[in-house]
Amino acid sequence: MLNLSSWRNFLYLLPAVLVYGVFLLLPLIASLGISFTEWDGTSSPIYTGISNYMRMFSDPVFWIALGNNALLMLFYTLLPISIGLLLCSFLNDMRSNTERSLLRILFFLPYIMPMAVLGVVWRWLYNPAFGPIDQLLRAIGLPHLALSWLGDFDWALPAVGMVATWYFFGFCLVLFMAGLQRMDPSLLEAADLDGSSRRQKFMRITLPGLRPEVRIALLLTVIASLKTFDLVYVMTQGGPGTSTMVTNIFMYKQGFDLHYFGYASSVAVFSMLIVLLINWLIHLALKER
């Protein structure tokens, strides 16, 4: 006999499965197939084997873009998680629940805004002619520090990265605060009775107890650093030169500007494999023992 309950559950899931298949799985399979062809988007694709991948591995601009993605991990992952952990420990020691809640909301506010909107706002803040950052530096007598932040080959990538840090640290903070709430407070009380310092409590109790939350934060921020597009595109479009070029901008330019859709698809497939590999490494390094 048919299990009517199972069929009913499948029917409930069917709309989501169809949407997932049409808008994710089918484009993914199509990109994999197109990556082995030479295609300009209008004519018939020409099968070229692994030539696109060979071209990608020998393309210096691609490696520059991949290196920029790696550098952005510092701003997307390391800094937000470090700041989130420090602020989490600070807020947890506050006695006033009202102040703690207000600060948590204030720090989380950037995360609820779209990245593209933040990019437009910070592009105005960084403007060398009338941006508030350079205006403030000149007003306090530090005109030599006023730079064309997004037009400087050395400072453009850190300038974009700091926006990402400002965006993600509030998310990490709220995630870690939620993790603290599930921890047994008697552990910290026992540590206080034993005379443990704040640093010892953080390193030996708080940080190990937040391992699941740190793993989630690592996964989400690393993926965000590898797939970043909107923030960089709005602020610099990969410039000046290739100083802020990332793999997704590189893929976009190859596909939609130069119409090398086969080559762009090979970059997309390789980027997906990197994301899967890093996810596996993070799970392996931080899995529960």
C-alpha cells in the first residue's frame, strides 16, 4: 500500500524543490557544460574540452583576483570574528540588560542593510573631494592622511574590506551572544571562585564553548568573501587597475563585457569547487570531538 503521509509530505516540498531545481541546479549543470565550450552567448557553442580551464590557470589576472579574494578573507572573516568575540565578552560582563540590548541592536544594524546600499554610502564617505572622512582629516590637521581611498592602488582593497568588516562584525557578535546564552553560567561562576582572570575565563571556557557558533561564522563569512560581488562592483568595479579585482567581478567581465561565456563558466565552476573545499576543511577543523 502507498504511504499517503509520505506522498503528502512530498507534495508539500514539491514547489520548493521545483524552484530550487529550476533556478539553481539547472543553471549549475548548464554552467558546467558551457565551461567546456567556446560560446559568445548568441551563436552555437563549440566544444573545446578543458581549454578554458587551461586558459584560466595561465591567466595572471585570474590569479590576481583569487589573491584579492584571499586578502578579503582577513576583512570578511578574521577581523569580524575577532571583534565579535571581544565585544561579546565585553557585553556579557555588562550588568544592565537594557544597555546590552541597545548596543547589540546598534552593532547589528549594518547587517540588515543590502551590501549594494552600503557600497553607495561608503563610496560617498570615501570621496576625496567632499567625503566626510577626508574632510575630517583635514579639519583636525592631518591633510597628509587624506587620500583618494578608492582610487589608490594600495588602499582601495583595504578600504573596501573595512566596509565588509563593519558589515559582518555585528552578525558575528549577535551569533556569539546567542551562544553564550546556551552556556551553563555556573562554569563562569566556578571560575570566578577559583580566582580566574577575565582572559583565562575567555580562553578556557567561553571560546571553547562557542565552537559551534565560530564554525557557523567561519563558514558564512568565508563563503561571503569568496562570492563577493555587489560591494566591490558598486564601490570600485574591480579598479583601479586590478587592485580590487575579485573572481566574481572577473567572471562578470569575461562573460557580460567580453562575451566569453565558456571561459566565465569555467571560472564559476572552479570558484564553486574552492567554496566546497574550504567548507569541508572548516568542518574538518572544527568538528565536534
